[in-house]
Amino acid sequence: MMHETIPFFPPAQSTYGDASRAMWVYYPQGLLRRPAGESGLCPDRLLEKPRFLAHRCMEGKSDLEENKEKEGVISNCGHALSQESFFLCAIKNFGDVPGTDCIYVETVVDRDSGIAFAKVYSARNAMNAVNILATRVAPYFEHQEIPIKEIHTRKTSEYCGLLPIHPFETFLAASQIRHLPMDQPGQPHNYLCEEFYRFLLKDFFPRALRRTFHLSLDELQNDLDAFVGAYNTLQMNHENQMKSAPPPSTNFPVDL
């Protein structure tokens, strides 16, 4: 993979005492091509596109049956989620203290409502894949009294393994959640998580990583929680507006 080296701070602030204690962040190619003035908190930009997919429980039904069962489909069948992990960057030479090495972002997106979750980790593994479900996703849906029906992931080692041993598979089985790996012929890629991650890359991470000199995962996670909370509020408001909007008129003028 091609990488480029980008100084974490402007030249006047990038040294700490002497030139040998500079901090550098290694980003994937083209990560920070966007002008700094456009990296504000604007979650509503993604709301221009519909983010709500037809639920599997409604497949094969007529339009009338779909309208009648739309209110009860969530409680009867549960929600379908997508989950995926992404490499964000690597941090080296943080003064005299070794850097965080790598930062990964674990993402989960609700396919029915568009609600999203994200956590940053220093590694990509099955325990971190379980952690975001146990600390962010499951408590949210328990509070909303909405069951989770299934989770779609890629067929990689952090998500797939032997059921009695693999932490992720064991957590889903104990929670009665169906696991659907998607890296199989004829199955789509995890585009919902990819779209949400690209949104974070453009509107959150560049400014958050430049904000403070002493970067830690806890500080970054606190900022990420606030940002994702604002994003989910906009998502829920958008969903409520769609539900309350009057249906399109079917009365057409008749020529006399």
C-alpha cells in the first residue's frame, strides 16, 4: 500500500525541544487532500441520500402488506447491522514516548435506521470486535428495546472462527444474533460501514488528530463519541421527518 508522510503539526509547532523529538503521522495515500476549512462537523451532508433499506422480513410482500406491517416489522424481526474494521493511521516518535503504533476504527451501522457506532483501537482483533458490541451497540438497542437480528461482516479472522473458541462468534451465539459473513460469491460488500468510515475520514479525524499535542486513544474516543452522537441525532431526526411526511398525492387532474 502506498503511504505518504505528513507532519502532524505546522512546522512552527512540530518540534518539542529539539528536532529529534518531532511527531509524525503516517496516513494512507490521499487521506488529507481536503482543505482544512471543510473538515467541520457536518453530518447532515450524508442525509441527502436515502440510508434506509427494505428489511428482509418484508421481502415478497405486496405494497399494501408492507404498509400494514411497517410499524411491527422492527419489533417482530429485529434489526440487521453491518460491522467492519478499518486502518486509520500509524503514529511514531511522540517526543521521548513511543507512539500508539497503529490506530484502527471499528464501525457498526444499523441497516434499518442508519444509526452508527465507532470506536478506536490500537489493534485489529476479535476481542475489539466484541468490545464495540458489548459497550456501544448492545446497550443502545437494549435501551431502545429493539432486538438485533443479524450482523453482516467480512469473512476475516477477527469475525469468523470456531464457535466454542472464537470470541466474536461466541458473543453472537450467546446473544442469539445471526452472523452473516459477506465475502462470498454473489454477496455485496459492506458498503454501509465503508460509507460511514469515509464520512469520518472527511469530517472528523483530520481535525481531531491535529487538535491536541498529547494524543491518546481515550481523548480521541471522547471526541469521537460526541461527534457520532451528533450524527445519530441528525439520523433520528431525519427518520422522524420521513415518517411524519404526508404520503404523495395520487389525485391527478382529469380532462373534461
